[in-house]
Amino acid sequence: MAKLLEGAPVLLVADVVAASGYYRDQLGFTQVDLFNQPPSFAILGRDEFHLMLAEKARGVEHLPNWKIVDKTNNIYIWVDNADELYAEFQERGAQIDFSIYTTPWGTREFGVQDLDGHDIAFGQVLNK
């Protein structure tokens, strides 16, 4: 049976170069590949996680999920050490959307927002 190997969510952004810079500088993505001239698409990577950014046409409105359904993020990323990542993102100047906390269902979570208002949540399963 065929297996799914990994995923790469796609986010629509106003400026792919600026957005890629934010993911690189504030969120520590080390792979930043820009495509087209001028750049309008990017593939980003950090560790095992990949993300794609597509530049939307000017004047086209695109709302982040949380503006449509309260407390709904655009991406949820599982991590192995939420506290360490949270401290790193604070040091890098990332825009913290919600502070780190322990959920009643046994995860340690926090969220950031990117330049386009997308809510990116990070969670670590505790006592696994």
C-alpha cells in the first residue's frame, strides 16, 4: 500500500520575499528557496518540516483562519521541546500570538503570527 511521506502546507502571502525573510530570521528556517522572477513562490524548511509560500495577487483579500473561526490556526506543528523553541522565538523577535501553556489534554503549546497574520501553533505532547 502506498504511504504518505510528509506534507508541506501552502500559505498565501502578500510579499513572498518579506515573508520568507520572516520565517528565516524570526522562526529559524534554514532552507529558503525562492522561485520565479520576481520571486512569487518559496519552499522553506526547518529540520523535518517544510512550508510553501505563494504570493497572492495585489488587491486580493485573504483572511487567516482565526479571523474566520476564533482560535483556529493555519498550521499546527508538532515539536520535541516547546519551551526551548518558545525561548528561541522570543529571542529572535517573533510575534508571539499566544504564550506557552500546558493544555488540559496533555500538550505544551504556543503560537506565533507571521507578517500576513497567519497563526502558526507549536505543540509538544507531554508524557508520551
